[in-house]
Amino acid sequence: MLAEIGKDGFTDAARAHPDRMINVGIREQLLIGVGGGLALTGMRPILHTFASFLVERPFEQVKLDFGHQGVGGVLVSAAGSYDWPAGGYTHMAPGDVALLDTLDGWTVHVPGHPDEAETLLRAAAAAGDDSVYVRLSAHSNSVPRDIAPGRFLTVREGRRGVVIAVGPMLDGVLTAVEGLDVTVLYATTVRPFDEPTLRAAIGGVGDVVLVEPYLAGTSTAAVNDALADRPHRVLGLGIPRRELRRYGTIDEHLAGQGLDPLALRERISAFLR
């Protein structure tokens, strides 16, 4: 199901399967409502548009037509936090994952590469009646990793702390921590949060840095819950609430938000000291 955005990419699919492609036009609340109705009939709807129009604008429908009705579906966003800066703040959604955290039982995937997106989308489509959010972005790591849905991947090991890089933040994090004695975990599924892998990585006591491509601190509560019985500190890095009112590029927005490799290294090093 589409709401106009991205329809050109589905031309062949619509021609091959006209009964399985629905474009409701620029009606995002209707997109969610019809998707919830299809789910009530036993179908597995996959809904796609920009994150700001998929989660934020029709949030009441997401809460009621899926959550309250007790049915599942797959929401697949585009544009992430600031993929199209020229579109302005109406086309940005740094708070999407935090907003879904107010609802019960959503699985949230944040792939960092197109190949990982396919892996996670196929897993979501086959996930029974669960509610799943797949967060896509033009911001991408250079190479895919051998990920497993629901699990963090240990990319490197160290002794002075753990850095969790979410989705497309991995390349920048690896550059930032070069030469630092830290473990790097790669998270492409953030809900449910992979507590066992984090606990195994941190040991008895330690520091955790979260680097997320959306609202800063979105997953700090998940880290604190995972380590409630162990002494620890958490630094949550991500998009601050301060709005950048300039267009620019993705890389310029990363720098402006303090998420480029140089700024990350300074912030991570200062925290670990």
C-alpha cells in the first residue's frame, strides 16, 4: 500500500499484481486505516511512505487501527530523520521511533544498508501478526553486514566501554573509535532490544554509548533496563531537539547535529575519560 510517494518504483509490481497494489493517494490517515482493515481480514499489509507521513501524521490511526484492534502489519518508511533537507521539517521525522515506543509490542528494524533492508523486510513480512516498523534511509553504510533480525552484531571488541551503532551510523562510529579500546555492537533491530548481547559485551561494570540516527536518547531507557543490576553509565547520542533550519545535505546535517566522525570521537572520548 502506497500514499503516492514512491509509486514510480512500484510500476512493474503494480502491473504484475494489480490486485495486490493499492495507492490511496496523498491520504496518509487513510493509508493506515485501510491497512488496519486489511489486517482485520487476515491479510499482512505492507504500508510505505515517508516516515513523517507514516508514523507522525497518522499516529492516531496507528495507535487505534493496529494497536487497539490487536492486528499487525508492516510499516516501511523512507527519508529517515533528514534524508531530504530541501523538503524542510515537514519531511523529517527524528522522533518516529520514540513515538512508536509509546505503543505496545512494536518491532523496530533500522537497516544500515539496502541489502540488510531486504533481509529485515522479508523477516517482517513473514512475522505472523506482529506489528513491525522498518526504518529506511538514504544514509547508508558502505557495505552490508551479516546481520540476524533481533540480534546485535559484535563488530569489534575492546575493554574500555561499549558503543552501540544503530543502522547507518556504523561507518561513522567505526571511523570515530579507531584506536580506542572499545567494543562496537551493530544494531539493526532496536525493538525488542537485544539485552543478552549487551550484557555479555559489558561484563560486570562499564560505560555504554548509544549512537542513533534519530532522537538522541531514544534507547537509553532500554540500556538502563538491560543493565539495571550492574553499575553503568550511558551516553545517548543522536538528533537533538534543536531544529536545523537550513537545507544542506545529509553529511552537513550529520555535522550540524554533532554526529560526524570527528564530533563523535570527541564526544565518545570525553565520556570515556
